[in-house]
Amino acid sequence: MNIQAEKIELAKMLLETNNPRIINSIKKIFKKEKPKDFWDDLSSSQKREIEKASAEIENGEVSDYENFMQKHRK
């Protein structure tokens, strides 16, 4: 059975049940299955660099790509 067929079958089963325990169990499963945040996988050093860059952007400490590249081309 392919994944789409399985999902349809599960949806039918859910629609047909009136058992609150089953519905609550399914809710709990979905609440536990939160997408993983990439931030949690970064090192402390990487997080500091991103936070520093973010602060620089907020403070207007930016330059456009072409100006940056002109300084470094030679």
C-alpha cells in the first residue's frame, strides 16, 4: 500500500470513530511530531555568528554585494 492510500485509510478510520481516547491519542502523537528546528543543531559558535550578523543588519552595518566584491577583486 502506498503512503497516500494509507493516509486515506487512516483518515476514514478517524472519521468513523467516536472514541475520544483514540482521538486524543492521535492528537498527542501529532503534537510530539513537531518539525525539528535547525537552530538546535547549530554549535554555540555558529549561533553567536548568526546573532552578530543579525545585529549588524539591524544596525544598518551592511554593504551591497557589488561594492563588497569590487574591494576584493584585483
